[in-house]
Amino acid sequence: MNSLASYITSKFPNAVHRDSNGQDVIYLAKEDYKQAAIELKENCDVVMCLDVTVADYLGTSDRIHVEGVAAERFEVVAQFISHKRNERIRLIVQVNDHEAHVDTLADIFPGVNFGEREAYDMFGVVFDGHPDLTRILMPEEWEGYPLRKDDSSARIPVNFTDDLPKGEQAEVGEFS
């Protein structure tokens, strides 16, 4: 366990540590997520949250079950780096589909702004306190969340230029 993981597990007694291919992963309670990010920035030389994303485990039978972690449908996954320590750490929070909310990290690590918006847009997980939690990839009028495993696939046909008969051209705006 690297020093970042040791520090976080000492600060949050309910945190669960797991090694994932040589990288430390810390599973936290939702209420500890933001405070853990603050601790990393203020006390551990962590300069950047590289990425925030969501995993949807609906109907997945081959999910890794971690002892001490009550699995929910969604996992919010945040990846951090400390250049000074040459260490990375991943924080994971379980989020159920009925209360798909977690605190934003955008006020601590502004670079996660777009990652959180994308996670919201694709999975419907709300990042409470986000400064501009609006769709980033899908049109505003889009209903649903396309990367949720219960969103119906192929509900809108997508035509690609290669699908057109030879010599035919798409009308402007027809393919986007």
C-alpha cells in the first residue's frame, strides 16, 4: 500500500483498500468521498484528479466483490495523482440507482468539471454542488442516459455516410 492509500485509510476507518494490478484502490462511503479528496489535495501533495467516471453494474454477474463493500448499481470512480510522490490512487464510491447522487469535486479539482458532466449526461449520476451540471454530449432535450444498461439501445437509428448508396450525398444536418 502506498503512502496515499495508507493516509486515506488512517483518516477514514471504514475505507476498504484493494490492490488492482499494482494500483491502490480505496472504497469509501459516499459521505467520505469529498473529504477524502480534500485530504489528498491539502495533505498529500495530490495536484490533480485525472478522471471521474461511472460504472453501471446492472445485471453484471462477473463483478469483483470486495469484502467490506456493499455493492450498489453504480460506482463513481475518481483517479488522482501526486507527481511529487510519484503515486496514484483511485477512490470508488457505491451509488444506488434510487439516490444517484454524490458530492462534486469540481470546487477542489476544477479539471473534473467536464468528467462529472459527462458522467451525469451518460449515466444520470448527479454531482451535488457542481457549478454547471448540464448535458455535455447529448442534446438538452434527450431523455434518458445512453450508457445506463437499462437504456434501450438503438432507439434512434444512426445512419453513417458509408450506409448511403454509392454517389448519394447526405443532406446537411441529416447525419450528426
